[in-house]
Amino acid sequence: MQKLLMKEVPAMSEHERIHKALVAVKKATETCQAQWIIGGSASLMLRGLELSKEPRDLDIYCDDVDVHILYKALDPFALDQPTLSVTDMYRSTLSHFLIHEIQVELVGGFEVNARGNRYETMVNKLLMPFSEQVVLNDADYSVAIVPLAHELWFNFLRERMDRVDLIVKAFAKNPMLHEEALLAIEKKNTFTAEARRSLHHLLSNRKAGGL
């Protein structure tokens, strides 16, 4: 009997898995009257930023009002039910899904409170108007990612300075593309004068070649 040699199939990268998972999310929610947007390390990866390691999960933000609509659409992949989560720093309604071996977290009504600062991720009113569209590997679909200004403030508030440095460098390449979103986020949220001064100092230093 002749033996058939099986071709070795290359392992799928986390980057490719995330694209595949996003196509599934897009298909499942495309008839929903609810908006969602990608944040976290996956949003940075989709921008082409060089992370120290590939994201292993996917964060999707929505407003509280849209949580149950989106949860219903994604229910076939669900691992749990939407649950209110409140810590010293964060408040959100969380639910989790497993889609093409990627853990997907639906984050509703996300708020960050740190050192006198309060930042609310208003998806419909704030993040979506300043979002950027990324075409997925399946060219029939594109998805919205959070404005870079969101990732800048979010990582600054949680003191992830490695991420802040990476984001500031990306911001400085085309500041006019990001400054309107930055101003809108600062106008609609509560940041201390010290926090604003520190963050804008980082941006000014990078523009001047100081980082």
C-alpha cells in the first residue's frame, strides 16, 4: 500500500487567530443595533505597533446599554454571563467567550479611577467618532479600533509606562491625526492638572526628540 505523505500545516499565530476571531465576532454581530470597538493590546497590534509579545486575548468595549444585545449575539461562544465587576481602579460589566481558541472579553461601561482621575470609555459618544478602521485578513470585513489617545490615557492611568512609551512614539509620528481625540477625551472626563501636565510633558518631549 502506498503511503501518502501529509504536508505539515504551519501553526497559526496569535495574530492570525485574533483576525479569525474578529471575523466571527463581526459576522455574529453585524445585524445588531449595537456598537463595539477593539481596545487593549490587540488594538495596538492591529495598528502595527511592535509589542514585546503577541496578544493572547481580545478586549471588546461597548456601552452598558449594549452589553446584553451583544452578549445575545455572541451567546454560542459564551463561557459565562455578564457580571458587574468593581475594583479599586476599574468598573465594568464583563462577559467572556472562546472564539477560535482566542479568549474574548466583552467589557461594558468601562471606567478607570486612579489617583483622583476618572476616565469613562464612552463608546458611542466618544470612542467610535474617533475610531480607526482596520481591514482584517478576510478582506470583506473591517473593524473599529479605539483612538490611540484612549490607549495613551488608559495605560498612563494604570502606570504601564512601557506601553505609554510605545504609544507616545506612535502618537508623535502623526500628532495631528490623534490630537482631536485626545482633546475630546480630556474634555469629557476628569483628569487632575498634575496628570494632564505629566502626560503632555511626555508628548512634548517626544515631539522634541527627547524620548
